Amino acid sequence: MTHPSVLEKQTTEPEQNTDIGLLDTRETDFYKTDGGFTGLRYKGKTFPRVSFRRALPIGKPDSYISVADDENKEIGIIRDIGDLSHTQRDVVREDLAKRYFCPSVQSVKSVKDKMGYVYMELILTGAGTTYEKSCAINDVNRNIRMIDGSRLLIFDVDGNRYIIENIQALDKKSMSRLEPYMF
Amino acid sequence: MDMRPASGRVRLDERGLMTVSREGETLYELNACQVKEALVLGGVGCGLVFFKMEDAGERVICRFTMSAFKQAGEFCKLVNYYRQTGHAAFPDEPEVSICPQCGRPLMEGLSICLFCYNKMTVIRRAASMLRPFRRPLITAELILVFSSLLYLLVPIFNRILIDDYLTPMQGTFSNILTLAGAMLLVRVVGEILFIFCSRMYNRAGMLYTDNLRNVAYGKMQRMSMNALAKRTPGDLIRRVMEDTATVKDFLINDGRFGVEMLLTFLVVLVILFFTDWRLTLLVFLPIPLVMMVLSRFWRLIYIRYERQWRKGSRANSILHDIIRGIRTVKSFGNEEQEIKKFARVSRELAEVSSANERMWATLFPSLTFITGIGEFLALYFGGRAILAGDMSLGVLVQFVMYIGYIYNPLRWLVSFPRRLADTLTGLVKVFEIVDEKPDIREIDHPRDVPLTGALTFENVSFGYKSYEPVLKDVSIRIEPGEMIGIVGRSGVGKSTMINLAMRLYDPGLGAIRIGDTDIRDMSLKHLHEQMGVVFQDTFLFVGTIYDNIAYAKPGADVQEVIAACKAANAHDFIMQTADGYQTMIGESGYSLSGGERQRLAIARAVIKNPSIMILDEATSSLDAETESAVQEGLMRLTKGRMTIAIAHRLSTLRRANRIIVLDKGGIAESGTHYELMRMKGIYYGLVVAQRKMFSSGSASAPDIEPAP
């Protein structure tokens, strides 16, 4: 039996815990290290190498960015990159660009289905450059994924990923080549 | 910083000089002696190589796309190997994922490129396995050819009927009856021969597949853990069952009908040419178009129906998922949401199916029309020839009937390449298993040394993947009769150590010895016979309890089995069941509790009377009460025997003579429980954390003794 003193009448709705360890962006000082990494000075502590991870990489790439130390322990979360000063923003963006590489598909030049693989020749834009790439996709059901009504992600056998930001904006030929493989 | 994608190269030469270049231009050089460790840092869609330098700094060397991930890992391994040994030689074969010939990615688990392999070699090899079935297959094929040729008589009978009896109105009833009888006889004899040959073909096909399946399965059993771990259970099952079945289907269907179809085609072609070569050429005029349309049509159908199949399979898996998790759905009150989710997928399936049916309904009649164009041409020009008196009606009927005989082989020919490709893929996958060279190889004359000496790890380094080292330079000596406990966080390499001790894998660097003998010089069978293992997830085979215990020692007598179960504290619960030691367990048999399973596993280890005992989280999944019952059994088993035990629950290790703590790929702490507690290091932290966890209300607090 529960002890009577433990029982307390619940009168209000239970309070929801929303503390996610947001960083106080007024006190963050991200800096580039000589070795090519990013370091952080925060509230009197120095972290010589930090890494950034997006919580919502596809929908909100600039919001909720986790900052972890060199042992992958989370230091805190940046609510939005916009909360940082301009120079700080550039440092974080540059580091994020090093961690996330997902070129966007401009057009689909050819699609061939052979021996269980789908071979594609894509025109891609990534990090400011447009280039052509051939890739192979295994198990199209799993590796060509509609994210929402308009975005499509393609994963190749090596683990590279390519995004079509707006499937409706794709040219007709590319669309007709890709269409049989979209589920 | 320039972030644009570019092609670059990172190179290490024999003198330890590293060169980093971009688009052919050298960016900088570095000596490997300045590097403490080379590491790969995985990102999303890319990664980077960085060095921890001797001067404590860290330096990014290059970024790469995922296509270069393995090469980057191999490079780091090479640099680290150079740092340890001073040589740039490669310790083992690099993992290959791209065909060196065409650059295409290799299919998962395959080391042969399906585009570049020699198809004839595979066909010849598969054909050579047909040798034992040569006689029935040739007999069946001859019978089939004979029955097909019989059917070719039917149009000739028709011609005789029309030209000799009906058109001149000269035939008698007996003439017509004879012809009808002949046609009936051809059909009856043809069908009987067909049944006979199908039975012979099926039997030979089944025996051939049985042979192929057994060769593949036998080989799979002898494969090393490393080779097995590269493939999923599903992949192996598919190779042994489905790929061999594809080969069988091809043999029974295409092998059987292929010869017959080709022969029919050629014979009919000759007859047509001899009947009227000009008309034959006309009939063949649309054939290239027909072939092209058929080939396009089948490809389209294939893609469309595959899409429908995928949609169906998705609806199926969603339904399966929801039904399995119906308790969760109801407890969150999400029924409406799930109904909507399924309705959406179901609608998509309906739309795709309906589109496919529409396409089928439109395309099929059009296709039939195109394939029939030849007949129209024959009828038109043949009709004109009849009117001109150059051809008889019977000959035209015979001609048109033979045209019909040509379309079957053509249709078959159109889809033949795809089926041949599927079969060859299946064969390649099966042969790959058969040809797999074991990476755990015995030396020519392995030694059967009794495992009585100390077990020594000498500077052992190992990683399941070349770019992810798990153990780095581990050295330890375990004396006979000693019980060693291994602790550390998940993924730190505890199980890897025992996998290496059992020689399920070979270390990348260093050696493991028992006494003075390297375990690589011992026979695997002998080594495994003298080791007993109890895992966390005990696997029991479908069969009786008796069979499962005796599995470890085939031929063990009843007394030995009962004695082992008594020692393992299993006898009492076994005797509570109606069938005692003959209780069926495994799938759909008597369901055992976790504690019962573990006790059977211990009994299985006891009956072997091993020299070295390995306990891999043997009691982790049990509650405290059950654990104490199992512990008793374990205590009897490990007494006076070299024992290596891994445990999360530290209380399990209280009897260990020594505990080693693994951290970051190496031995961080080593000593008795008390020594480690006094050290106040990682082990102390683990004990304190567990004590806190159990003292906060759990009744099953383990008795971890404090340091004195």
C-alpha cells in the first residue's frame, strides 16, 4: 500500500520539461584551429575540437544544431544559426559544410536498370560547382526516397546522397527517366 | 577555404613520405614520423582524414566523398602500420568494392563483377555439373524434339485434307476419318511423350539443384566468421535456396524448351522457304519490328509490374508493422492516424495497379496485331497467288499455320536474355560461395597440442573493418586455472578478444599463443573441441533437450548427459516436463525461460569438459534470482579451469582472479577487484554507477563488495 503522505492531489497539468541544453549564443566563441577543425570557448571552458550535427538536416538545416566535443559528448545546442554573430555564423556554416555533403540533382541524363542495380548519370551541383556523376543504386525501394511531397533523396551504393529539392521543378525528360523508380 | 569538389590524391611511399595533391598539383608533403595516429572521421555523405600529430596537434589532411571511404580507411591503416613497424607494406588484402576492370560497384557480398566475368566459363562450369544427369537429359530432350516434330505434321494433314479431299470434293468418309485419326494420334502420342519427358527433366533438374545446393551449403558451413559476417543470413539463405532454384527453373524451362523451340523455328523456316520463298521473305519483313516492340514491351511491363510489386510490398509491410504493434497504437490512441496511413498506401497501390491494367489492356491487343501482321501479308499475297492459280488453298492454310508456329519461339527468344542473365547471376553467386577461399586457414600440418599452457595475447591489433581498429596492441597472459573478467563499455572489444582467442578471426598484427604454440599452428577442430562457450543469447536447435546437450559431444551416453545437466542445475526443471530429456525445444516446441536456456547452454559446455571456458555475458539477461541458480552451475563449471568471462553485471565477476578493463582499444586497468577499486579509475566508476543504480529501489542489488 502506498504511504498516505506520498499521495498528493494532482490539481494542475504536469509541467512539460523543455530544457534541451541550449547554448547561450552570447557567450559562444567558435574559432578555427590551425589544423582545420573548429574549437569553442564557452563560459570559461575551451574545447579544442568540436563537431556540429543537425537535428533536422532536411527540413531545418539551420536550426537545432548540436555541438559536441572531441569525445562526442554534447556540449549544447544552437537553437538557430541566426542567433550567432555574422563571423560566428560563418565559422559554424563552414564546419557544417565539411560534415554534410549532399549535392543537388539538376538533371538526370540516363537511367539504366541492370543486374539488380540502377545506374544513373546525374548532373549535380555541390559546394558551388556543377559536375556530372555516374552512380549505382541498389534496392531502389529503400534508396530512392520521397521525403515529403516535393523532395527526393537518392542514396548510392557507396553511401553518397543526392537531393532533388523540388521534384516538380525537374525537367520533363529527367522526370520521365526517374519516374518508374519513385515510390 | 576552397570547398569545391576536386580530384586529389594522398600518397605514402616506402620512406614514409606522404604527399597530398589536388588536381595533379602537390599541395604539401609530410613525414609519417611526425604522425602519431591517422584517423577517419565520418560525416554525412562525406568524411575526412586527419592526423593526430606527435606534437599533440591535430591536422585535417583531406575530405572525401563516400566513394573513397574505404580507400581513406586503408590509407589510415597503412600510415598507422608504418608508424608501428617502419614498413609501408600492407598487412592484409584491402577490401575491394569496385571492379578494377570497369569501375562499377560490386554487388553486396560479391567479389566478382557481374559485368566483367566470363559468362562462358560460368556456363561451362554449370554444364560440367550436369554430367551425372547427361543420359536422362539427352533422352528427355530427344523425346521432346520428336514430339514437337510430330506436331509439325498437323499443317501437312490440313493441306492434304483441303487440297486432296475437300477442294476437289473427291474424298471419302474413310479418307477424312483416316486423316482425323492421324491428327488425333499425333496429339495423343505427342502429349504422352511430353508428359514422359517433363517427368524425366524435372527429376534431373531437381537432382542437379540438390547437388548444387549441397555443395554451396557444405562450403558455407566451412566458411570463416569473417566471410560469414560480410553477408547477411538472408543473403546466404537466398544463395543456397533461391539462386539454386533460379538455376533449376532455367534448366527445366529454358533448357528443355530452348532446344525444342530453336529446332522448331529452323525446321518451320526451312519448310516455309521451300513452300514459297518470296512469301516467306514478306512474312519476315515485320519480324525485326515485332522483336523490337516485344523487347521494349517486356521491359516496360517489367518496370511497371516491379513498381506495383514494390507498392504492394510496402502496403504489406505497413500492415504487418501496425498489426504487430497494435498494442502501442491503441495505447497511444492513434487508430485513426493508422487507418489514414494505410488508406493512403492502399490507394497508391490501387492507382498503380489500375494504371498497369490500363496499359496492359491497350498494349496487348496492339502487340497481338503487330505480331499478326505477317499472317495478313501471307493471306493477302497467298490469296492473290491462289486466284492467279499459282498456289493451292491447302498450301496457303499450311503456310499460315506454320507462321503461327514461328511466333512462340520468337516470344521466347525476346525474354530469354533476361532469364539467362538472372540465371547467370544466380550461378555466379552460388559459385562465389563455393570458391570462397577461407581467410582462417590451417597450416599444412597443424598440431594437436593439449590446451594446458597459458593463453597469451602478444601485441594483438585487430579490426573487423580495416578502417575501424577495435583492439590496438593488446598484450595479456592468462595462466591455466585462472579466471579473468573482461569489463568495459559496449563496443570496446570485449567479445572481439574472445573471438580472437577462439580463432573465429585472425589478428591483423601480433599473435595469440597457448603455451608456446601459436593458435594459427593448431588444428581448428582440435582448438574448438577443447573450448567451451556460453553466450548471452543461447542458441538451441530444434530437437530434444537430449540432442541439444549431446550436440557438444556426439555419442555421449545418457549418464553423461544427465550428469552435465545436474552440474548445470538444469536437471530439476527438465524432470518437471512431461517428456523429460526428450522434450522438444526450439521453434514451436516447449518454450524455455531465459534461465532454463542458459542452464542448458552451461550443460552443453560441461559435457565437453573443455580446457578453456569462455563466458560471454552468460548471465546478463537473467534476473537476480535466476542468475544465482545459473551461477551455481557456472561455479562448478569454471572451477580449476582457465576461464575468460565478459560481464556487464560486475557482481558476476566477483570470483575472478583478475579483472581487465578495456578502453579505447587497449587494456586500461588490470588487477583484482580490490586493487581496481583502490585505483579509483574506470572500474571504480563502473562499480559505483552500478551500485547507485541497484540501490535506487531494486530488490536485486548485486553484492559488489567495497574496497577494504
